[in-house]
Amino acid sequence: MASKTVEDVLFPGIDVRVERIIDSSDTLLVEAVSTGRPGRCPACRKQARRVHSSYQRTLDERPLGSRLVVVRLRVRRYFCDHRSCSRRTFVEQVPGLSERHRRSSTGLTGWLRSIAVEFGGRPAARLCRRLRVAAGRTRLLRLLTAPPVPDRAPRVLGVLGVDEFAFRKGCTYGTVLVDVEAGRVVDVLPDRTSETFAAWLTDHPGAEIICRDRATAYSKAVKEAARTPGRPGRPGRPGRPGRPGSR
Ligand SMILES: [Zn+2]
């Protein structure tokens, strides 16, 4: 059996070297140094050549057993020597471990985001307290960012998922359209009326199957649009288990 280094165990595939581990009763403090290639300037994307300085960042990491883990990561600040770039210096990020302005590791941020998605604000914060992960409601909610909506809706040739969502619950609703096979948001409509959706379908023909959850208005829209040239897709059954786009 091949022996593993401490880096293989704690930071697999991440460009860091562990210098020291300080073990207190409930926390492992891991001191590590970034060892990756020089970073790219976030403004001009050119690779840096000169180190300006280095400093230590503190990142919360996922717990190990019953221990909290804190990483003290030494990162480098680089000069950007590209003449036309507005940045003079920038701090490197370690892929898989650090992100700009975040005090938690990439792994812990992923955990927190999943918890926030599943449980919402307050229940997520309660669960984090039980797991002894320091994350309040506001911080958890800040991790929930909406998927980007493209400026121009791309053509969907496969399965188009359609569902309503609340801009404000009980007051205003919109419609979200998803390319189910590509797993991306295609467009967001300002309401959930059959007229708006029918107009969209007429402007964007090509979807083979349309999966919808809210049968009435969306089915009407599919039928209306089907009467116009540029036939939209045949509708899928609403809410059918196991069908893409159904709940
Ligand atoms: Zn630059």
C-alpha cells in the first residue's frame, strides 16, 4: 500500500505544502504554504512574474472527526507588470482551497451552500450550530446566488422545463425556463400567464418536449403556440415522477 503524505490526506490535488499542525483539544490548526505556479491577474488574466510580498490568511475548513479545522494559509501577492492593466498588485488564490474575500475554504463553502439550499436561512443556521460550523443565517443566505440568465435565450432543441417561481410569495410570480438536458436556465419571464409563455414559445421554436408542473396556464400556452408556425414541442405530463423537469 502506498504511503500518503499529510497533503494527500488534508488537501488532495491542491497546491499547498503543510508546514506545521498544531493540535489543541478541539481544533487542528494547519499552517500551510501555497506552492502553485504564479497566479493570474484577475483584471487582465496575464500570469504574474514578480512576487510583491506574502501574508497569512485564516480559513475555516470542514471539521475532521470531532475537531474543528482552521487553515493558516500563506499566500503571495504579485505585481501585475502588464502595462495596460489597471491593477498594480493582486493576491493569488489557491484553486480548491481559497476564494477571494472568503474566510471559509472552498470545501466548507460548498458544504454551507448545500445546507443553505436544502434548509433555507434559520434552519440552516441551527444545523450549522449543531455541526459546530460557524455560519449565521445572513452568511448562509449570501451564499445563495441565482444562476445566471443569459442576455439572449439560447435555442433549446431537447427538453424544455417550465415552472413558476415567486418573486414575492403570495404576490408576484414569474416563470423560469430551463434547458433540462444542459441543466441551465434559459430565460426568466416576468409573469406566469399563458400569453407570455405562448409568445416566448413562438419566438423560440425547437424544443422537442416541454415539461411543466403547473398544468393549466402552461398547457394552454403550448396549445396556443402550437397553432402558430414554428411548432413548439409536445408537452410532457405535468409532475410525472422520474420525468426530467418534474418534481
Ligand atoms: Zn493585470
